[in-house]
Amino acid sequence: MRTLLAYKVEDKTFFVYGFAKNARSNIKDDELKVLKLYAKNLLDYSYRDLAKAVKAGTLIEVKGNG
């Protein structure tokens, strides 16, 4: 499994995309461009924006250490 995360040190982490290694070797350049923009937008969310997105079901919060 390969996963792409948006991560800001000591702030926020988002699971952005995942795929099985046997399904594809990597993502395409145009996909990477869009995913980077998506990650930037997520990392720019305030905690209030995040709470609203979770409440609306747009984002799912994962709690705990695994």
C-alpha cells in the first residue's frame, strides 16, 4: 500500500490518497499537481473550519495511535 499524506509538523495530518502497489506503480504528474493543491487547502483550514467539515461529514477525524 502506498499512501500520500498532507502533514504540517506539530499541527495537522491528513490522509490524502492511497493505492495498492500491485494496482499501479505511482501517480501521474497531473494527479500529483492536484493532490498538492488539495493538501495545501487542507493544511490552510483553521481548527474551526475542520470542526465544521467533520460535523458535515466532509472530513472524517481519526483519533488514537492506531
